[in-house]
Amino acid sequence: MTDLCLPGEERWASLPARGRRVGHSEAETLAARAHALRLADDHLAGKDLIVPARRELDAAIALHRDSVHSAAVGRALLVGIGELAQIVGWILSDAGQHAEAEQVYGLGLSAARQARDSALAGNLAGSLAYQWTNTGREREGRELAVAALEEAGPDTHPTARALSWDRVAWAQARSGDVQAAIRALGEAYEALTASSSQEAPAWAYWVSEEELEVMDARVYTELRRPLRAVPVLQAVLDRYDATHTRELVLYLSWLAIALIDANEPEHAAQVTARMLTLSAGVASQRTDQRTHVVLHRLQRFRRVPEVEELFDSLPGSTTKP
């Protein structure tokens, strides 16, 4: 998939060279291409998208650097760069390129701040906080998630604010602060149900009540409260879009862990088998890491026939995961 062409490729390739004036139409093209990359990420994993993602961000930076434009157009281009940096950073992180992802998030944060887009700046900082939280930097991730919420501000769109609170909830859960995590989940729901006369940012298109339910379940799984997590995950997975394979694999991994914590190894083995089948074609470091976590947790149930059968079916099954 490294030769993926996003919508508008011909127009993008013919954008003005150094010193040419660009206007709002070029800024709108940049915004559309950022969103096209977000939609591609719904169906393709980070390792499949990493090459076109880098290409998109490089082209956007060159467009802003080399063109002549008004202050208003320049601000719109900076917003486009910030939006691209967020999704490119996410793709890099999913591919396991965490150092580069951090640099890209930082570049996007600078662009968003120059454009005075506090909601976008909060999204970029929150994305980096999520990466830190998941890569052994829980304390820093928690602090940055809270700072990202504050930077976005109380007047940001309710959907974007719900996303910020979700990231705070996850960071608190990973840090082991049960009450703070549960409070943050409540704040996320309250934010999502608030009314607004403005449209939500395009980058928050995926935030919904269903996604908040998944985050609830993930938080409760992390807090070792499987009785709260399992019913929610099962209900969501029963109706989840199967074309979003990476997310489906990740959600199945959380269900497997919750079932292990509930002392249901037989059911956990069934869920894990489905997870492994789906993950075989997913080029994501995150799904690889979650697979390792689930198999490691299942090890103590090796004497259960369903679990032993699962391990026997793995490639190189004579070795432990």
C-alpha cells in the first residue's frame, strides 16, 4: 500500500512552485487531503500508510514555505499542516516509529499554535500524551493529557472536549488513579451531550457515544473491573464495523484481557483466536504488542484445554510467546 494515491493527487502534484501565489482553494485542498488520510487510516494500518503519510506532510510544509499567500491563507495552511501532523503522527505511532511521531506531533503543535487554533493544539498534545501513556511514560502522559485539555480550553466544541477527557481518563487509568479515571469518563459523556451551534472539527468525526463506551470498557479493564468491561465490549463488538480491522483487533484484545480477569479462560481463548485471525493481515505495531500481552496473560491457563489448543495452533508453538 505504499503507493496509495489519495483523492486529488493530480491537483496536488501540480500545486504552484516556489514563489507562486496560492489562495484559499489550495488551503481547502490541503484540508481535504488531511481528512482523506484520516479516512484511509480507518481501514489501513500504520505500516501500510507510513510512506504516503510522510509524503503528504512534506508536500504541505513545502507549500507553506515556498508559496506567497495572504495572512488568512497562511493561517489556513498552518491549520492544514497541524491537522496533517496529527494524523501522520498517529500513523507513525501505530507503525512503532515513536521518536519520529513525537517530532511530527511537536511540529503540528507549533503550527496549530501559530494559527491560534487552540482546539487543534489540544488534539495534537493529547495525541502525544496518548502515545506517552502507552509507551512507558505514564506520569508524563497523564500530565500532558491534562495540559492538552486545558490548552484546548472550555469553549472548544463538545465533541473535541469529550475526546480530551477520554484521553485524560485513559492516562489516569494507566497511572492507577481509579477515581480520577472514572470522573474523567463522566466528564467525557457530559461534554459529548452538550449542545453547540458550531460544527465539530473534521478531525473529531469519529468521536461518538459508541467510542466513549469502548473507552469506558478499556478503562475498566485497565482498572481490573471486568464485570463492568465485558458486557460493554461484547455489545459494541456485536455491531462494530468489521472493515475497521485494526480497531476490531484492539477491542477484541481488551475483551480477552477482561475475560481473563473474570476467570473465563475458555471464552478468552475463543476471543483470542478470532483476534489472531483478524490481526494476521494488519500491519500495526499496536496490534502486535496487544497480541503479545494477551498471549502472555493466557499462559497461566495453559492446562485449560481450549487455551492449550490455542497455543498449539500458533506458529512455533513449542516456544512461549
